[in-house]
Amino acid sequence: MYLGLDLAWSAQNLTGACALDGGGRIVDERMLGGDDEIIDWIDNLIEGPAVVAIDAPLHVPNETGRRPCESELHRVYGSRKAGPHSSNRTRLLGTHRAIRGEELATRLGDMGFGDPWSAGDRTLLEVYPHPAIIEVFGLDERLIYKSKRGVTVDDRRHGLRTLSDLLDSLSAADPPLIGASVAVPDDARGAALKQIEDRLDARLCAWVASVWGHHRGRVRLFGDSATGHIAVPIGRFGETSNP
């Protein structure tokens, strides 16, 4: 089983969740609330080996600055506008009063999930969508679909439609991602647009988990077990060229 979570910074906000079976079919997809709900969702879906990929910092030992995996990722993808934000304990605890990804990773560890260097059959991956999308679909730079200064609602709708089409192209990939297309209504905005974004990001995370399960050699691990990692699928998978 391959699961993806677009983890919200706070349990007050919803988290996108997606689960794929071994053949790449979406078997469950929903929005989840607090950590207990997330853990219950995972526990009810899995019985044996599994990979969970999460878009959130899962291990942040540094008090300040950025993690080595973020520095490495920035060196490779920064010029393509896909460098990650800096994660450190001072910033995350000061802003969110918790490092939610770490707390969730600890609970998943109790369920047998280890980092990519562990020897078990349950693996926990940290994923960052922007470089993954660039690699998988051969884009020149980051796809614009998230809320950010200077990005309009129309920009986001266009970007989300493009991302939905790109993910649809993975139905013919190895491994595939098979599920109904995600529509982006012309009047979508605000919370509705955010839920579409979270849903698509969760699909991407679940698919990256599947890549790890099927073709581990095509996933590059930035960072290490001691300081944190970010997993990026390497090489072209999708059939759609630059939007």
C-alpha cells in the first residue's frame, strides 16, 4: 500500500490524503483533521508492508538555519524556482508551536515505519512537490499553482488544471497513477481551491511512495538519516511536455 499526505501545518486545517494499491489505483482519497484521525486512517488501510510519503518536515534537529537536505535541494533546483523553505526548530516552534511532521513521524515509528535507510518493510518518506513535478514531467521550472504574493486566483486555477492533467498522464507510467480526474471549476477560489491543491499534492505524494516501492533506484534522497531527508523521483515519467 502506498499513501500520501499533504500535511497541514496545524491540526486546525485539513490534510489531503490519498492511498494507492499495488497497481497504482486510488483506493481512498479524503481530507483529514487531527493526528489521531490521520493515524487511524493509515492504520485502517495497511496490514503489511507500506510506504507513506508526506509533504512536511519530518525530522528537524537543527535549532536555526536550514537542514542540509534543503541546502542540497536548493543547489539543484533553486535556479528553477523550486528550492524549499528553510526548516528549523526555532522557526517552526515559534510559528506553529509544534513540529507536526516530527510528531506524526514518531507515532508512525511506533507502527513500524522507518526512514529510507531503515531495514524494515514500512518506509516513511519526506517529499517536496515542486522538484518532483519538475523531474517527473520535464518542466523548465516550478509549476505555479500555490497561493503566493503576485499569484492571482486565475493563475492558480490554470496551474491546478495543468497539474491535474499532468497527474492524469501518469496513468500510462511505470508505476501508474490511476484515478478519476480532478476538476477545477471556473468559480473555485479560497478554501475550495486550497482543497483541490491539497488533493492533488496528496496524489503526487502517494505516487512518489509508489515509485519508491517499485523503482527505488529512481528516487534520489537529499540529506541523510541524522539531519533529515527529502525524496525526489528522478527522470521523466509523465507523457505531457512543458505546459
